[in-house]
Amino acid sequence: MPKERTVETVIDHIDRNRDRYVRELIELVKIPSISSSSKHRLDVRRCAEYLQHELERIGVRKTRLFETDGHPVVYAEWTENAGAPTVLIYGHYDVQPVDPLDQWVTPPFEPDVRNGRLYGRGSVDDKGQVFAHLKAVEAWLQQTGTLPLNLKFLFEGEEEIGSANLDGFLRDNAALVRSDCVVVSDTPMLARGLPSICYGLRGLAYLQVDVRACASDLHSGSFGGVIGNPLHALVHILDQLKDQSGRIRVPGFYDKVLPLESDERAALAALPFVEQQVLTDTGAQALLGEEGYTTLERLWARPTLDLNGIWGGFIEEGAKTVIPATAHAKLSMRLVPEQDPAVISTAAASYLRSLAPAWATVDVQVLHGGQSWYDPHTDPTFDLAAAALCKGFGVERIAYIREGGSIPFVRTIADATHRPCLLIGFGLPDECAHAPNEWLDLDNYHKGIRSSAYLYDELSQLPTLG
């Protein structure tokens, strides 16, 4: 059978099974694999086992769960095409917490299809994108009995909590992940109808700040005005983190920031990006940020600092006149190439402690972090991937983009393999990935499956490095 005919047979099979693929994804999304919650530890394992069994069901018979100090790694491989290149597919099966629960239209783990969208926690981040690859593999094996190349699969259960155990796994299993190319599907497209390849990710440093002023909560009538309030101290401290222009005040924060070159600034400016759409999608009133940079540059190529939560004292319904003993905040810093999360975390912690008033103590915990990643996308591998996306989506061009989020695995695997990493995501920027009512565009899901099938065919042209 001619090669083109083989690929089109696979694509035809994918088109005919579109509804089944949605039903099967729903079963995966139902599993509450929240990696940050000890209450869901068994659910996370159940999700790993579900993926392992699914890989075996579709014909990838060499599978294994690797235990870590946290959640297991799902590994599998189909390497029966002697002499063909080998591609490693990465994804994650853990999901974000679901709070605030009362903002969900339908329960987060009772997936619901509405208006061409699948709503449910993990639908786009990252279960739908993982499943797009599995369904493409299934179609190839069912229709041809083989794959045009060799595939390895690595699905982790700790991406949403910093991938703390992944470095150790890769060190201990370097031979298993050896490949000619790495494919990661955990990023959004620039816009609907415009498939995208991401060539840069920001890193992450995540801290918790704890302020204590007294041994226990106190009556605000009896002690107000004579005992310091840790909430006041915390608010003052947090207010010193940025100046009025949006610059971060942590000493040394910008020392290693890799500047944007003029040609990349021009390329980003040429992308079909509409700033007003950000306001429409988010419901925000205005776009803010560091002076001197465009919105896309701020989103993708400049570091940030954001408060993720703040609490202390009485926050229930009604009134309680109390001076709290403690106050707390969580904050994240998105980092760009050349910024080291450990160095930045240390500098930020030192700065936060230096702002403490004499009557309070400030403790800073480093919760997790991850390195940034950047690839100039000049390797021919990117051209092959672009061709596959054009075929899968039925378009004539793609966009090369950066992403403001963090995927710690990408830098880790890039350093480990020294091979190109293709970040090909099928989500959209407004799909509420970490928020209530997360959703997956089902047309993108289908085209993602098609694109993955084409991708394996295109990447079969890669030279093998042994």
C-alpha cells in the first residue's frame, strides 16, 4: 500500500471514530487525580493505572509503572520498527485542585459536553492532549498493524506540583528515555484555527510567606492598638514587592534575564494577536504590566511576580472581632531564560524577611519551582512538525509562539537528551486550565488526534542518532 494511502486510511479511521474518542476521554476525566491533595493519592494512582491499561489495550504492550517518592510515572514503548527514529511523547495525568467549587456550572469530575466543549477538570490540562496521542497511536495500529516510527511514552503524575521526582527518574532511567525527538502536548495554540509550536517556556519559583505576631488570636477590643497585627504587616510587605511601573523590587531579580532580540520582537509583533481578546476572554478591565513591553512580550518573555493567595484571621460569614496570630500568602514568580529558580527563591525570601517589622517574624517556604526553556527552532524537526499540523488542521500556516506557563519536564528532558523538543498543544488560551469550568474544544481535540497521526508519519523522516 503506498505511504500516502496508509496515512489517509488512518485519518479516515480517526474521522469515523470521533464520537467514541470523546466518550473514552470522559472516562479519564472522571478520575479526580489531584496531585497536591493527600486525600486523592489513591485517585492519582488509579489514573496512572488507567493510562497503563489503555496503552496496553490499544496495542502498546510494553508498559510499566515506576514508583517514586510521590506519584508514579507511567512508561511505555512501542519499538518494533527497526531502523526507524524514536520519538518520546510526554504528558501528565495529574490535575489542579478544583476550588472554588461553587463557581463550577457542573461538577468538575462529572464531565459535561456543552456547545462543542467538554467541561471538566483536566479536560485540556492535560488529559485531552495526552489522549489525542493515544487515539492516534490506536488508529495507526488498528489500521496498519504498525507505526511509521518507534514511540516511547512518559506520563507523570506530579507536573502540577513541580515535577519534584522527575529529575531522579530521568537520571536512573536515561536509556529508557533516549530518543531522536521529544514531543510535549501541554500548551495552548495562539488562537482557534491557528495551530502553534511553542519554542519557549517560563520557569517558576513558588513561595509561601508566613507572618506571626503573637502566640494566639486576640480580642481586638482588648488588645487592638497595643499589639501588632500580622495582616497589616503582611500587606505592607507584599506592597513592597513591585514599584508603580510594574518592576519587581527583589534585589538582583533582573541580573540574569535574557533580553529580547530585535528580530524576535518583530516576529512576535507580526503574530495575529488581538489585545482586546484578552480582555474579552478574562473579563478584565484593562491590560497592565511592566513598562516598555508589549502584551505578548510580558506574557511570554518577561519575568513576573504574582500573589496566588492571601489569608489570615476570620474569613467566615458574619463578624468576629479578632487580631489574628498569623497571616499568610502564596506567591509565584514566572522566570525567563538564564534566571535560576533556586537563586531567585533565595533572593526573594531574603528580601521578604528584610521587610518584617521588629514586632513580627517572617518565615518563607520554597514550595516548588522549575527551570525555563528556550529553543531557537532552527532544527529541521520543527519544519516536519509544522507540515503535520497544517495537514491535521487543514491550514496553510502555523504560528511559532512562546508560553507564559511552566513545564519543568521540558528543560529537564532537553538537557538529558540534547534533542529537539516539540511543544505542540491543542488547547486554547481561554480554556480555564487552572480555574473553574475548565474546558476542551472538541474540534481541536479531534484535529489534535489527526495532527498526531500525521506527526508520526512526518517524524519518520528524522535521522536516527542511535
